[in-house]
Amino acid sequence: METSLAGIGSCPLRPTVAASFLAEVAAAPESRLLAGIVGAGGTGKTVLLDDLEAQYRVMGLHVLRNCVDLSPTDLELCRVDARSAVLVDDAHEFSDTALAQLGSLIEERDVNLVVAYRPWPQPAGLRRLSATLEQHHAPVVLGPLSSEEIRARAAEVLEAAPATSLVDKLAEATAGMPWLVHLVMEAIGQHGSSVLSEPLHARGLMEQLGYELGKIDGGLSDLLLALSVGFDLAGQIPPALDQAGESLDHLVIRARAAGLLRGDGKLVPLVRQAVLAAMPPYRVHEAQRALVDALTAEGRSLGEVARGLARGGLRDPRIARALEREGDNVLAGQPALASALYDEAGAAGSDELATAARRAQAASAVGDLDGAGRILDNLLSSQDAPDLVRGVDVAAATWAQRGMLARSAEVYRWLGADRAGPSAALAAVAMIGTGDRDGAETMLKSCGPSGSPTLGAVAVGLMGEGISASIAAQPDRALPALIRASDMMTASGNSIPLPDVPAALAALVALHSGEPAVADSVLDDALAGEQAGPAARPRLLLLRAWTAMQLDRPDRARAAIAEAAACEGGLAPRDELLFDALEVGLARRTDDTAALVHAWQRARERILHVSVDLYSLLPFGELAVAAARLRDSARLEPQLAEARALLERLGDPPLWSIPLRWHAVQAAILAERPSDLAPHASALVRASGNNHLASVLAAAGRSWVAVLSGHIDVDAVEAAARALASVGLTWDGARLAGHAAPRADERKDMARLLACARDLHPGSVVSVSAETEPVPTLPAIRPAVRPSAGQPAAAASEGTVLSAREREVARLVLEGKTYREIGAAIFISPRTAEHHIARIRRRLGAATRSELLAQLRLLLGEEASGPP
């Protein structure tokens, strides 16, 4: 039985090949044409014949169409009329007798003959006829449309240039088959491009396709169903086809000739969709189970077939197990894919509780903390919960990302050291991070074999070792262990659940040790290697920003912050705190008071959402300094008290406590509370014998105290400032030198300290006021500008007109500072600042404020705006 798809054969699209053929005929109207048109169903053969007929009639030719049984009269007409054309469609359906009659017309030299047919079936008579026609003209082969042809058709329908994405979707869904492109474009003309995505709009298209496909016979219908559910025909023949009276090869050839298969023999996607929509569900599931039976019997992996079957609604334990295995295989490296596979396994009938820990791990790894938490609630509240240790690891990781590391430690205590196994090292990281030194030691002592010595397992073990070493009196082993842990985790390519990623811990320890360059290197390697997957990337970028801020590279810091904020999934609460502390720190270092106030307002709300832990001391320290500057220290006191208590429980480990002590010193200086400074300065002095960073900070602290009391030892200040820069506190060093410069007794000493400050922090000299806030930024001293002819004589020589202090005041006037702000910047009272400005006006002979500003700009080479 032949396939009849009458509707499919009708397609108004005109491929480029057809247009070229028509142009060829028009170019030589007197030439006799003997040609064959060959193409699968729905490629536009009939349309081409229609166009050719119209073209011939315009030329004045007599046209005969579809004369299957040519009578003697017809032949006589062709013989009598010198300008005749016989156009035959669907010649593959003709009898050998009729085809022989057509062949006899070729002997009539004045008759044009064009015959259209499918590549199959090819009876003997058609083979002979096509061979004869090919001797006169190469066959006109019609096939799938190119992307450009699809684009042109879409432009006609939409009356506008179609989006490339729409053209790509059309090409993929239809495989370029003209009849399908025509149907889809008709639907798009009615409903818009949503027919390819909106089920409601696609329903009409599917119904029409289903109607067309319903015309095919049983054998071909069984083939389409088998291909639709996933049979690739490379193994066992589907039972329905094995029982058919037609060979598989024959059916495939018929399907290709009908325009239902792509060139590679696979089903056209839109046809597959229509077959599955049109077939009764019981027949679809019957064919799907037959496929699973066939693949299982051959010992073949269900692979990608399993995903399609699950999405198609088949519930089968074999499908569920296959999808679970696939999810397990990609969980560590591709958590998003693993999550989709576990969901599909659930749709196929898997036990959701059995996969809960793995599903939660996948959700956590892509940053879906809420989703992971909901899954874990169900798991951890169950009796005899399966895969419990993994579930606890994921719970601990999600609590840590929420900024509640104490809950991470608590969930490990609930698990117990006897059940922790290799996760004991992670438990130690969480417990040390919250001040539970004894609990961490218990976990590490009970830690059994780490299982197989995989890269990930080694990384976890080194994390526990490094963090444990970091709270020792001599923490020298901490940083090397954590750097190796970071290297191993990056090499593993895994995204396993962790309280914190090794690169972040290594960077924090490096920063606390005064080694920001080391932290930067570790973070760069981890980011390049995509350590711990996409969920870890924002944290690593923010820590890169922190190291850049300490290295006085604000542009690099802001670039890293922007990249972190743009990461898919957003920032976890723990990282939002780091983000806000960075914004505060950068605003403070650039003397952007408005930005500082705005960032502090966000940060002081953020701290209510997270708790203090060992790994968040840097941001809390930075916020403490900003709070002191803004006279809002009381708001942060509970968190700082919690931080001090945490460090005390750990035995006040120098690696972690020293930077916080330094922040406390800075806060006390800004808050003008010498009594608060003393205990922290003393602690730094005590630790300086065994800790290089402490010795640097202790010396800097002594210099600060001396400067505040008016005793300026230029050598000591400069040495302290440069030592601060060497441990990653470049801005603090510049700030110390800038603060001491105006108080130096000798002009050369002031110039030396200002030069030191500019060297450490190019472009400006940072100064601190002991009287008022905000802290201003003093401009670097610039060389005098020699006036040109016509300038006031009073401005002829900067050196002879204004003193060094008056020039300093003049620059602040041009910056728009008020008397109070000028006094704060150079440590004089507002009244003294007013006297300086009055004296400058008298020396320059300026009668008005605008005249004063104009002369100062000429004198100092400054361009500024705004009233003082």
C-alpha cells in the first residue's frame, strides 16, 4: 500500500533551486525542455509545476497536466500543436504502460515534457523514463530549505526581518522540509512565533500535523512511533515492525520519500512531536517499554534515551535507576545537570527520599539554598534517613552560605563523631570557625580512614589540617596546607558540599598573615580552574576584590565586585556581608563620604542577617573602623563582643586575632578613645615577638600614638608606614604618613612624609582628623605654575606670595571645603582656617570671593569649582 499524504504535497514555498529552473526556462522560451523534477513528499514539486504551467501559458504554449492515460487524441494534439507542453506530477504512482506512453512523447521533437516524481518508489518504467530525461537535462532535485530560504519565507509572513533565533528554531524543528516550514509559518502568521513554545498555540499545528500523518498506513505508522520513542533501529527491530509484512529497509525508504526523515535517517523533530501527540498514550507507553526491553536485553545503556522516556511520562524502575546513575556520575562536576536527572528519575518512579541528599547537594551547588533546605528538612526529619552523612554535609554547607556557621557546627554535633567518617575534617572547619576547639579536636581524633584517596578527599583532609594549624600559637603550617587543599580541589573538578571552599580559606589565612599577594595568586588559580563550581565563584571574586583593596588597586577591586554581583544565582547572605564591607572599605579609602554613608546603612542592616564566625572577622573589622568614623560604633558592639568571645574560646590565636586588634586600634583613633586603644596595642606588642605581622602593627601603633601626642619621629613614621604597605596595608601606611606630615616641625620633614604617603598611595595623601568627621583626602603637592604675561603681578611667584601652610589652605579652598572641613584636614580650628583665608585674600589683593578663586587657580594651577 502506498503512502498518501495529499496535504503534505501541497506547499507554496519556492526554493532557490525551483526559482533558478524557472529563470532558465524563461531565458530560453524557444528551447525544447525535457526534464525530471525529483524530491521527497512536500518539497514543492507540485508548486514548481504550477509555476511552470503559468509561465508556459504566458508564452502561448498549450499545456497538458497529469495525463495519466494519454489517449490518441492527446498525442495528436501534441503532434499538431508545435508549441505544446506536457507536465506530469506524481509519476512514481503511474503504471509502466503510462510511463512508456510518456517516454514516447520524447520522440516528438516539438513537445516539452516535465515529469515530477518522488525518489521512491521507482518502478522499471520510471527508471527508464528518468534516465532518458537526464540525457537532455540534469534532474531538478528539491530538498530541505536552507536557513536563508527559511529566513526569506519568515520575512514574507512576518513582514519584517525575523530574529535569528526564530530561524534557527524553525530549521531545527522542521529540518528544513518545505511542507513543514509552510505549516509552521501559517501558524506563526495566525498566532506569532509562540507556536514553537506555547502549548496552547502549538495545539492547532499539532492537530493539523496529526491529521496529515493519520493518512499513512499501519506499517509506516509503526515505524514513526518506534523512531519517536527512541528506537535507533541499530539493534533489535521493534516487535511491531518485526511483525509487519514489509521489510524495515522498505519502510525507511518510504518514510524518507514521504519527507518524514532527515538526511541522517532520524525523524524530523516536529514530526516526532506530532506522532507522540497523536498516538494514544497506551500505544506510546507500549512502544517505550518495548524499547527499554530491547536495550536491556542487549545490555546497552539507556543513556539519553532514559531522559526522553521519563519526560514522555513513562514510569519504569529501570528508567529511574538509569537516570539516578547518570545523575551520580555528573553530580560532582555538573550539579545543574545532575539536578535535572534526579528530577527526571523522580518522574520515572524513583524513591525521592533515597535521592534527597544528592538532590540537595545539586541544589546547593548551583546556589539554590532554599531548595536545598526544603529537601533536607524532609530528609533529616526521617527515621533511618538514607545517605545521611552526605545530607549533613550539604546542610552544613547551606548554613555556612547563609552566614550561620554555628548551625553548620551544630548539625555535625547532631551527626556525631562516630558517624562523621571522612566528613570529620569538614566538621572541624565548621567547629573551629565558631570557637569550638574541643569539638573540632574530638572530630579529628575520631576521623577514620578517608576512603579512597581521591583528589577531593585529600583536599578535605588538608582543609581540616590547615584550619586546625591556624589556631596554634605557631600557625606556620596552616597556609601551606590550605594552599595544597585548594590545588587539589581545583584539580578534582568537583563541587562537593563544603562549609567554605579551600581557596577562600587559604586566601583568608594569607590575608590574616599579611600576605595579600599570596591570597591573590591562590584566588586567581581557583577562579581559573572553576574551583567548587558556580556557587563558589561569587565568594572567590569578592575575596579577590578584598585583596585588591588591600593592595591599593581599587579598579581591580570594583571589577571583581561587579563580576561577583553579576553571577547567576546572586550572592549568598554570607557573601552579601563581604560585598557590603568591600563597598564600605572602598568608599572610606577614596574619601567618598556620601558613598560611605550609603554603604554603611546597607551594611548595618546586613549584619542582622548573619552571625560572626572566624572566617568573617575581616569584614567585621572593616565595618568597625567605618562605624567609628561615622560615630555609630554602638550599633556594631554586639558583633564585636561576639568576635572577641569567639577568639577567646579558641585561645586568642594570633593569626586570627591580630588583624582584628589592628582594626580596633584604628577605630579607637577615629573615635578619639585612647583608653580603647591601649589593650589592643598591648596585645600587638605581646605577640610581636613571634609574629611578623604583629611586630609591624605594633610599631605602627606606637607611631600613631606618638603622632597623636604631637611627637613626630620622621624615621619611625616612615618606616612604620612602609612596613604596613609590605604586609598589605598600603592605604593604612599612606594614612599614617599623611596624618603625621602636617604636624612635623620642619618643612623638610613634612615634605618627606608627604612624599612617602604619595609613594604608597599615588594621587592623594590620606589624612585623619582627631576633631571632626568625615576624614578628608588631601591633594598631593603640585609644582607651581609660572604665570603667563598679563597675569596679576601679585601671582608672579608662588614661593614669594604664600607660605606652605597658606598654599595648603588655598588648595582646600579650591576643593570647595568649608572652614570646618579645612580645619579638620590640617588639624587647625575653623577660626584659624578663616584667618588664613583672610590673610591670603589680603596678600593677593582680591576684593571678592570670585576674584580670590580666580587668582588661586592661576597661582596654583588648579581647576576647581564651587564656593568654599
